[in-house]
Amino acid sequence: MVLEIRKPRPLWEILFSTHHTDVALLYTVSSLIFLFMGGTLAMVIRSELLFPGPTIINDPSIFNRIFTMHGTDLLFLWLLPFAAGIGNYLIPIMVKYKDMAYPKLNAVAYWMIPPGAALVWLGWADIGWTAYPPYSIIRAPGPAADMWIFGLKILGLSSILSSINFVVTILKCKHPDLPIMKVPIFVWAMLITSFMILAALPTFTASLIMLYTDRLGVSGFFNPAMGGDPIAYQHLFWFTFHPEVYIFFIPAIGMAYELIPKFSRKPLFSYSSGVIALILLGLIGFASWAHHMFSTGLSFIEKTVFMVGTLAAVPMSAMHVFNWIATPWGGRIRFAAPTKWVYGGIALFFTAGAGGVVNTAIPLDFITHDSYWVVGHFHLFVMGTISFIFFGFMYYIFPFMTGRMYSERLASIHFWLMFIGAILTFVTQHILGLFGMPRRVYDYVSDPDLIIMNQIASIGAFMMGTAMATFLANMIHSTMKGKPARMEDPFEIGEQYYDYRRREPHH
Amino acid sequence: MTTGEESPIIRTSSRRFAKGLAVIVIIMAIGAGINLGFADFWHKFPPSNQLKIQEVKGGESVVSTGVTREFELKFVESADFRTLGFNAVTGEAEANPPIEVNVGDTITVKVENGGKMPHAFGVVSNPEDPNTIVFKAAFKSASDPIKSGEKGEVTFTPTKEGEYFYICTVPGHSLQGMQGKFIVKKAEGAAGGAVAPAKPTGMSHSFDFAFTESADFRTLGFNAPKGEPNSNPEIRVKAGDSVTINVINNGKMPHAFGIVSDPENPNAIVFNVKIKSADNPILKGQTGSVTFVADKPGHYFYICTVPGHPLQGMQGDFIVE
């Protein structure tokens, strides 16, 4: 470990360390493990849908459990911890402080993830990652659903604790000689993400408690039989989880801002527009939650407000994309793996955004609602954009984590298989939705159009599976036996990135 | 800052990484062991709130007596809103008339809010707990009540004898007087004009039905989707004949079979003729069979008892002469 301190230590010492690089390593490695676990389930889902009718899964409730685990795992155990891991590595270095503000709290926040993940993974609840009532409160079998609720509760608490830590580190522990408008944009991204988590998450935390007491039968917040309103849950849920989409995305934006100028060997085109667009995106994220609920009987005025609120994110996203395109313009671009992933991610971000504009238009939303269109749109975003940039950053941080270089050839195979696979799978899923295929089904009408499109989507998914196997092989082999990286400048860009020889006292 | 010579760059080693990988694999193996070892346990228990509801839901669907009864109830409030009642304020003679019915009767209760407060109607097993609704006999609820001056009606079939209460399900109103007795008795013999069972004729018939769906799943029917030539054949038998019905599910959706007195009410089963039910249906490709004696003349219907399916076409005439 290069970003680590002093000398190699026994594993248990890293496990129980409170140093930010050690916690960051734990976050990053766990998130990658969960990425592969959730990805395996995606392969099962696509294999089932390769042909109509029950093929490899005969019981629909098992299929429900699989897609529930797939969603819950990849959102809460891959995207969030990976961003927190990279934040832990770089934020203290970027704000020039010896560690996170509260190192012990930092370790506690990490150590809440394994029990939360264990609860979620042991039970295999079948409620979907949204856990909509009434199913989740009157039918979903326990203790799986109860374990899911408690698992998410613990994971939510962990997010809140790490957010507090990031906010305090950035605002209070920043070096006094470093003005806030000079820190890398990644620091801004983590700051805004943390504020969004603090503002958005308590709502969901409350609604989890309400779900649980409803399941016990002592309350009836969402139980229609007791005078409750299931739609109220959707409001509470999406008040957290629409901002959450930006919480997933903004760290990726920050990473893109970190990678693009470096690999273009040129300063960022416009720092202030990037910061302003990030802040506005963070605010606007709270003005669009009910666009998930257009078909629940909202009034025309409510729908219009949320349509406009959703579309308001477009100018900010465009500001970022403009910055990302204007920065490399005229630069000497170095096409290493991180560059490929970032530009691939931006290309797919554009596609996903175009689909999002269709979704948010009220009349078109009614056509795409609850169809495979939504699945395609969402995956193009979280997989095609956010995860792509995360993979790029993983390759980028790899030499700093291990002191070794990954295999550029395998990384290239990983990227191209993934890029083509993502387009095949997720763009086809958009069209499947327009052909009327509902989401979350394990069987579909054996109509030739649906069959061929599902098979294209599955083949794309298998390409992505192969790509991820390449990634795993690359990570394992390069960590063990990779070529030693030239630490002054592992990517041959001609600048020093981080003060990687910093040796701060250990806690 | 120190220089490179003083603190050398530390690179990961194969051995160390393999150790870490081993730890991860062991943890995952233990997790998988716990998960699979208790595979049946994780999905064993329904939510606690269901235990209560299952208790009061009443029995299964019952043999319909064919008797239809109608009652009218009016929500009434005293001038100071302290005392409430049905038809008259509690304490007056005609307030809260007791209702007596038989198991299997089709009951229609017409309610009218003659007061100024919002109300809601329900038949419950415990007059102090509006959540103990029985026979699904409820009209509106405390969160979506009957407003002043509004009317409505609810139709249901009592499935279990006993002493129940009809109340206003708005919390507190039943304690203020809005409760009356609702007594359900066993249907004995030819109650309410029902005809005595016919003697067995010794004749027996056998009919085969296939649940069929159109390609777009919009139109359903027996033997063919509704509207096509062989769809939903009319069955005529003599009272007392023994009838055997064989069904097969040729569609993709789950179905269930029953003979009912009212095609829109899957609970109005007659002669106790049913094969499976909406909760535990006949799945794609499965078959079922039932034999019974049609001992009461009348115009009945054979339907798919999965809610909604009769309206999509899965109903045919079953006439006992």
C-alpha cells in the first residue's frame, strides 16, 4: 500500500485501524466484493429472461428475491461504499489534514456496513429494493423483510456518520492556507454529497421504522386496512431516493473532474462553473422526487411542478458535460484506462439523460411507467455512467493502493466489452419497455419481438459479465504480481498527483 | 515531508494479498452456510399484523342459500353530538335495530349519513375495535368516511354463525352509541323460501372445461375466449343429477373454478362446488375435478373465481331444472 503509512503490517492491524487510508482500503475492497456479488445476480436474472417462460428459476418468489438483492446490494453496498472509500483516501490528502476529522467515528461508520450487509444478504427479502407497501407490510414473509429493514437502517446510519465526518473534515480541518475555492472539485463533490445525505436520509430512516411497526401491526401508517396510505410511503421513500440518485452520481462527477484535467494534461476549463453546477445540482435533486409517482394520481399542477423540477437538472448536467468536453479540447490526451472509462461514462450519461427527459414529460411517463424502459434508463445511469467512472477511478487509484500497475491490455478488454455490452443491454431494454414488457417479471409473452430483444439484452449482459471477470482477474493478478508502478508518475502524465509519501502519525 | 530514501514505497505482495483473499472467501463461505442452513427459516413467518386479520376473517366461502336480504341504516346524531346511533339516537326505541340473518344469505346494507359528522359502516366481531371487520362487510373507513348526507351500500355474505356487531368504524363512535347487534344463525332447512333438496335421480353427467385466454390476455373464457363459437357452453341438468366437472388450465394465468349464484361474487358458491381458489389457484397446465349433486333448481353460473376473470368473460350459465 503506497497511500498507507510506514511499513507492511499484519492484516488484523489494518482491519482495526482508524487511519483514513486503512478505512478507505476496507471500504473499497468491500464495495468491490459486493459489486461482484450483485453482478452475479444480474447474470442469473438475464439468464432467466433469455427465453420466455420459467427456465432456470421455477418459483417467481425466488426471482423476486434475486432482483431485490441485486438492487439493494448494488445501490447500498457498491455505489455508496465505493464513493466513501475513495473519499477516505483522498479527502484528507486534498484538504491537507493528517486524517479524517473523527478517525474512530470513521472506522465505526465502516464497521456498520458488514452487519448491515449480513442482515440484508442472509434474509434475501422479496420486497424489491423499494419495499413498497402494501406488499412489504401485509404479505412479505419475515424475518427476511424485517432483516432487510434493519439492515438498511444500519447502512443508513453508517452513511450519516461518514457524511458528518466528511463535512467536518472538509469545512473545519482544511488547511488554513488553502481557500475553499482552490480545493479539487472532488472535495466539493464529497461535501455536497454529504450534505445531501444528511438532508435526505432521515426521511427514509423514519419510513423504515414506520414500515417495521406497520409489519408488527401496532401502527397503520401505510396499511390501507387500518386507514393508512401506501402512497405516503412512496413520497417519503422518493424524497430520500431521488436525491440519493444524485448522491450516487455527484461523487462520480467529482472523480471525472479529477481525472479529465490530469489525463488531458491541461488545467480544468472552468473551476467555478463546475462548483456552481454541483451546488445547484445538489439543491435541484430535492425538487424532483414525485416524478417517480406521476401515475399515482397526482394533480396536474403537482405533476407540472415536479416535471419542471426534474428538467431543471438538465442545465447543470450540461454545464458539467461542457466542462468535461472543453477541458481536453486542445490538450495532450493520455488514453490510459481511466480516460476510456470516463469518456465512455460521459457518452452513456448523455444517452441516459436523453432517456430521462422522455421519462419526465408527463404524458410520455405514462407510457414508460413500470416498463423495462425504466430499468434501461436507471441502469444506463448507475451502471453506464456512475459505475463506469468508478471503474475508471479504480484503475486510477490502483497504483496508489498497491504500488503496482494493472494490465492495460486487460483493462482495455474490460472497457470495450463493457461499453458494447452496456449499450446492447440497456438501450434494448428501453425499446423493450416501449413494446410493453413490464419490469420485475420472470416470464414474458412469447412474442418474437420480445424474445429477440430480451436475447440481445441478455447477450449484452453476458458480455458485461465476461468484462467483469476480466476486471476481477486483472485486479487479483496485478495486485499480486503486477509490474511495480513508477510512483512519481505512474500514468506518465508528467506531474505529481498526490503527496503519496506523506507519513502522518498513526492512531 | 520525508524523502523516498527514508520511507521506501511499499508494494503489495502475493502472500499478503492471498491471505486477505482467503479471509474474504472464508467469511463468504460462512455466510452462505448460514444462509442455506436456515433456507426455510427466512421466509417462514407472515408479518405480525396478518395474524390478527386472519383470525377475524371468518370461515371459507359457504353454500349460498340464495336468500337476499336488505337492511337500511341511517347514521343519526343528537343535537349536542354526544350521543349517536343508527336510525335514532341510542336510548330511543327504534335505535340500533338488531339484525338477524342466516349463514349464506346475501346481505345488502344501505347506509345513509343523516348526521353532520363523517361516519363509516362495518360489521365487526368486537364493537370496540373497528379493525375486527368480518365478512369484508365494511363501507368506507375512518380515513375515507361517508360525509354528511352521502349514501352507500355494501353487499356481503356471512360465512360463520355467531354474534357480531354493526358499528360506525370511525374511532369512538361505537362507544357513543353507534353499535347494534348483528346475529348470524346457521341456515336450517328451507329457510327464507329456499326449495327443499331434490331427491337424487341417479343420472350422472360429466363436463370438461378448459380455461382459455386470448393472446393479449384481455378476453378470457371456458373452452375458447368469450365471443368465439365454443366459448362458455350453457349447461342444463335436472335437479338431483350427479355432475362431474373436469377442468384444465390451458392458459398462462392462474385460475380457479366455482359454481356461484352471482357471477360477480366469487364467494357466492353453491352446492359447495369449487376447485382450488384465488389464493391457491390452478396453475398453467394443471387439472382438477369435482363431483356433486345439483339438488336445487335454479339459474347458477360457473365462473373462474379469481377476481376479475368472470368480468373478462370466464362465466357461463349452469341451469338446474
